[in-house]
Amino acid sequence: MNESWNSDPARPRLRLRHYGRVYLCSEGDIMMKKTCLAACAAASLMLSAGAGAAATFNFDTTGPNELSKSYSQNGVSFTVTGGVGVGTPYVTERERGLGVYTDRTVCKWGFCTGIFNDTDLDLDGQPGFEYLLFTFDLPVWLEKVWFGDADDDDEWKIIVDGDTVASNNSDNPYYFGLSEKTSWFAVKAIDLDDSFTVAGLDAVVPLPAAGWLLLGGIGGLAALRRRKAAA
């Protein structure tokens, strides 16, 4: 953090530069240089803290088919599960992204057959429209999600906290542009010829300490002003 005081007697200013941000305080606004420095430092600290921890997830590793998969990075943690109308959905993990494999094994008279099992490891629309559900441990700001194995014919539905935010959508990546934090979202295939994966996700967890930093900054300014008045 660098500071410099403008010596102009008509309007002295403190110029504070912190991580590329510049804060200016004038004598008309705050009389003491020390008070101005504290205000600027508090503002800078709150902006830094309020930004939260950002995390980028690239689903580009290969793993076993499982009923659920969990991921965590930079304070962003979530669990992924699959869904489909009929059968048992397993989350698939491949270099091209996450998908769903549906087990429709049928057993009768001691004989089992997997003839109706899903042969496509992507999110697809037959038989049954498959989806992936992302459930976060803490509410997050969703930034974007992108897809793999997608061609011009593929479209998806995106549901956030129970509300459909995109339907028959083919934006890749898809930018959420939401004004509220999110607890879960789902991506679903909607056409019979769909076949794609969820290849990555960007999300941010707001830091809860930002509110306390704000109160601390206000309290610090009040104390400095009282000290000045007493002097």
C-alpha cells in the first residue's frame, strides 16, 4: 500500500494506492491525514474481502461411474448427482467432462439383462432426459458453466434454485449473470438427439467476514474522530 500527500494548500489530499485501486481523501471531507488513511485502508480491505474466493473447476479427469461425486477448491465445495426418469443414474467422469450413465438392468426369474442400459456416457435424451445436479455446501455466485462433446444440435435446460434460467439454450459457455447467491443448479438434456457433457464451472463464495470488516472500519473512524475532537 503506497500513500502520498498532495501539498496543495487550497485542497490537501491523501492519495492511497492499493492493488490497483486509488482512493482520494480531501481536507474538506476528513480533516486529519491519519483519519483519511484509516478510511481508505478500510475501504480497500472491504473491497478485497467482499470479492470472495473464486474457483475454476475443469472436469477433465477420468474416474469410475459413481452415484455421486464431490469437488472442492478455494472454499467452493459441492456434490454432483445424476437424474433420469427411469433407472439408476451414475455420474460419469471422463476427459471430456461429466455425464450420466443410466443402469436399467432388468432381473426376472433369476435372470438379469442389461439390454436396456444406457450406452451413452454423456447427458443425453434417450431413453429418458438425463440431468446433473450440483449442490453446494455454501451459497455461491455462479459465473459460468461450459460444455463438452456439444455440437450444433445440442441444447440444454439450466435450472437454478428451482427456477428455469435457460431453456433450449446452446450458449457455450453459458454465463449466469445472476443477482443472488445460489445453493444448487442443474443441467438437463431436453431433446432426444442431445449428447453433451458438463466440462467446467466457475463459481465464487462470498467471504462472510466482509460484514465484520465493514463494522470494524466504521468503528475505527468513529474512534479517530472522537480522539481528534478531544484534542
